[in-house]
Amino acid sequence: MAVRVHHEQFSLRKGRFVWPGSVLGESENPFEMPGAELVSELARTGWQAPGFDVDVYTYGSGRNVTRYVQTVAFETSSGRLSLHFGNHQRDGAYGLYRAEFDGKEAAAFYDDRSGSRPKEAVERVLKEVGTAISRLRAIADFPEHDDVTAEGDPAMRKLCNVEPVPVPADFPVLYAYVEREEARRLAHGEPDANPGDEYGLSGNGWRLAALGLAGGRPADPRCFEGYSYASDDPAIKGTHVIHRPREDALPVEVRLKHLNDVYVVDNAAFRHARTEDVEKALKEGRERMTDSEINRWTMATARTLVPYAEYEGGYEEPVYVIGRQTDFDEVRLMKGPVEVRLDGEGVVTTMADETTGIEMELFRGRLRTIPHCRTAVRVADDACGLLGQSRSVSGEVQAILDNNPQPSLESLLARP
């Protein structure tokens, strides 16, 4: 028997294990009670019955994490039967609602009362589930199988447990950027509405590579998962190669306690693959890149994914990708006075962290133009409003804005 626990971003979180039961009732969905009984028998055997494959899924937020049986699959005389559990309710209740034979749907009972449920197919499923239950009843009890807690039976608790791996003493401080709503959550701490929902980084941002980009070549499944992105250099924004933080994103300091689900990728691989394909396209006289070429650039970085514990250095543009929801105390929202000034050929908005003195870049406009200066000031005002900080605008920037003032409301009334 194989049990796969899909931790998602909650590998280090303890979670409530919810047993399947009734959602629609036996008259509306005859699958529910046999499905619940099947899972109960699997647990009684310690989830070790041969010939059964089980997937356990995880969802939640902060310390409010739930795990449940998502699928049970086994061979029958009619083919491989896959049983899908769902129809989740707000209180966590769910049940068996869909069955497939060899990947083709046989019958389904959705909670909106839709779904195909031919009588012959329903009876066929119920017969095979009944046969499976009888097989399981012939297996001896797993020791202490009835020692059930909120996290499930002893075997399930062990299956779901992941031992935390402490970070080494030389693990660097990381810096990430979070969107405005995330920054507001970090600034205010645990929500009153859902105590226990507090956490640091989500660990579930943009996928490193979108599903289906492998182009037929083997790839580590972790390449297609979502992550939080960070850099060990406060002067560099560690981001996804394509999807960048919004201009109103704010910096956070990340001091990880555990190495679990922490990886490193090389964003330079994207740039090198792009240069190679663009130069090739120019030699061929093309004006556009193909979708497969663009996908290859993203996969070039995704394929450099390596667990931090195995990272030997040498990446040209290393970016840390974090695939777990971090604890609230692993992340600190940086804040301090904000400044808007000219820098090089453009304009920049920076914040000097009041704790470390490190200057973090919030926005950079490439040109000393009015739109860029206005955006820089707006970003500064938004940050100061959320963080309760002061902001200053250099005389040079103010001069650019003063020479091209925004129209007043009165002037708009005077227009024809």
C-alpha cells in the first residue's frame, strides 16, 4: 500500500485530520457511507493494506491546517477504480462523491446535485467498494489503531510528520518583497477573526515554471510548484524570472529557522537561454520568438533548482525559493523613513530600515520624467501610510514636479 501525503506549503505544520462522512445524505449520494467505511478500514490496518493507493491532501493557513483523504485507488475485476473525496463544506465535512474506472468517470454526485450517475455504474462502484471493504476486514488490526487524536490515528500521524531541519549557523539573512495586502497582514499580526492564521511568507507564490512547460523532457516535479522568492543581498530583489513584485511591494527580512523546503535557483540561466535563442532568431531573420523558445527560458532556471542543503555555490544570480509557509516570527516587515531622489538617469524611492540601517529600494524609474517622479512619490506615500513613517522628496525631484503640476479640481471645472 502506498500513502502519499501532499503537504503543499504546510510540511512543518501539525494539522487536523478530517474523516470522510456524509454531506448530501444516503438518499442523495449512496457513495458517502461506503466511502467513509472504506477509509475507516484502511486506518484500522494502519494504512498498510496491500494493493491500495491513498492520497492525503493538505490545506489551511498558519496553524489552522487540515488534512483529508483525497483519493483511494485499487485494482478490481472491472479495472482500476479511483475514488475521489470532496464536496467540502465550511465545517470541514466531506465525502466520497466521484468514481472512475481506468481514468474515465463512472458516476459522480456533486453537492450542487449535478453529475452523471447511471444506475448500472453506481451499482458497479458500490459492489467493488463493498468487495474492497470485505478484503480489508480480513486484515488484522494495526496496534493502537484506535488511539485517535485530532491529527488522526497513530499511523496517519506518523505519515504526516516531517522532522524540522535546523538551518546551519552560517545560513544568510534573506530579503523578500511582499504585496501590499501581505504587508498589512504582517504589520498587524494575528487576525482577530481567525486566531492562529498568522504566518510569515506564504511559500506558495508564482510557480517556478508553469505546468506543461517541460516540453516532453523529464523535470523535477518541484519545478512546477509555487514559492516565495528571496535574495541574500538586500541590494538585489530576488524574484521570479518573469513575474516581478508590484511597485507597491514592501521589503521583509527573513531569518529562517528550518531548511525544509528551501531551495536555490540561478536566474541567470533564464537570461543565457534567452540570449542564445534571440541571437539564433536574428541570424534566421525572424522578428518573433516561438512559445516553445520562451518556455525554454523559464525552464532553464527551473531546472537549476537544488535544495539549499545540497547547494555548493557558484550560481551567477542565486535566488532562494521557499516552498513552505514560514512562521510569523521568521519574517519581519522592514520599515523606516522613505526618501525619493534622483539616481543616475532616473528616480528612486528607498527606505532606510530603522532596525538595521539597510537601505531597501522600493521603486526605480529609469528616466527623470514627470510620470516616473509622480510614481516614485506615490509609492513613497503608500508605504508611509501603511508603515506610519515619514517621507522626504529631494529638491531636484520636487523641481521636476513643480514645473509640471497636476491640474487642480478648479481648473477641471473651467474646462469646456
